[in-house]
Amino acid sequence: MSKFGLSQPVRRVEDLRFLRGAGQYIEDLNREGQLRAVFLRAPVAHGDIAEMDISEAQSAPGVHLVLTGKDLEGLVDHDMDSAPIEGRDGSVSQHPKRPWLAVDRVRFIGEAVALVVADTLDQARDAAEMIVADYDSLPAVTETALSAAAPVVHESHEKNLCYDWGIGDETATDAALAGAAHVVELDLINNKVISNPMETRGCLADWDGTKLTVHFNGQGPWDMKNEAAKRLGLTPENVAVHHPDVAVGSAPKPSPIPNISPSARRPRCSAALSNGSPSGARACSRT
């Protein structure tokens, strides 16, 4: 095969390693003194957090850290980023605050409300179950067709419509339809779509007092490196990002938020946040 060219077969070089079970995925990475992180997630689609008592979890065996959304306030900017999109009227898409850990209100089932870091995964899971979390349920959006007019999800905005987008020449299109002999109208309503890769998002964060090293199963280290440095007040030179083998590359994998640590600047541990399986989030401690 010549060095460059289209439609040429390229021999795969990784197959034998994977077929022999020698892959190194995020769950295969382990460090001495490693801690495990588990998330407590909301059981309601929409509601105010009436109570969040973490005292029993904090004193549970093996627990090093319990964090809530309010703990992150003032400690780190934990508002998830979004890509702005210009709508048909020239306005920019809405960007409501979406914290890594919910503060005061939850807006979907499974939203993370607390993080527990412990010596073992079982200890972290047991402690998470000790957290007393009560919710005052609010009306929830359940139908895509009615979602724009349903109860407002983010009180900072008047409606649930993020943006009204179009492509092409709208004026010319309207003129062509107006002059057409026959016009067929059809309302198409797309259901909500979510990507569920076989390997959920996870990461391993290691803070040595000066440098943060992050292993995460994403697609490209630079966004994670820049976001971690910006959010945690570190210089990019003090953030190293590595990718292990990635089982599935899909839409949720490239984004770095909220896979970066809310507590990497604390002396005892680096707690790695992940949107995937709670057991995929890990923390490595060096004391």
C-alpha cells in the first residue's frame, strides 16, 4: 500500500491483543492506595431537594469524602458547558445552569446528587445508601410533543425550548410551497434519544499535590486537559490526560464534563466524576 490514498485496505494492528483478552480498559487500571467513588442519584424526574443528610455516610467505615452540590458551590465552577447554536431568529440557544451535582432541585431521574469516596466499592455503595435524601416532587415532562409547553424545567428560562433551528433559504422555500400545485403537510415528532455505549464513561484521577493525572475513556485528551486546568485553577502543564483502550466510541464519550474532579485540590484524594456507571468512577489517593 502506498503511503497515502483513498479506498485502500488498512491492516488492523490491535485485534490480536483484544482477542487474547489483553485489552486495558478503564476498569482494568488500578493504583496503589486507590479509592472508589459512587454516586447517589435522584429517583424522581423533577423535584426540590427537601433534605440531604450525609452525616451517617460521612462516619461510615472506609469513607474518605462525601460531597453534595452545595459543597461544590464556591469550591469549583461546576456548571456544565454546552455548545451555543444560533436559532432562526438570530438568538443563541439557552444555557441554563446544569451542575455536576444537583443543587436544590433535580430535573431528571438519575441526576447525581451526592458523591461518596471510600476505600472499596462496597464501602462506597453502603455509605451512599446511608444518605437521607427526600424530594418534593414537581410536575414532570413526559411527552416530547408537549415538552415545550410543559412545566418549565429550568426556572431561569421562560420555556423549555432550547432553540429553534433551521437550514437553507426559508423565504425561497415558503415561496416554492406557496406556488406548488399540491402541498402535503406532516408533523414529525422525534422521541428523545440517548446514547448508551456498552462501556459507560469512567475515569481514574490521581492528585500528587502538584500534578493531576487523569485516565478516562473518552475521545481526545485536549478538551479534558484544558477543562480540568480551567475548572480546578491549575496550569495546563500540571494536568496530564491519558486514554486507555476505549470499548465504544459514541456521542457521550468525547465531552470532558462532568468527568473532571470536584475535589482534586483537596490534599487526600482526587474524586473523579463520571456521567456513566457509578462503579466506573474512581479516585486514586496519595497521602
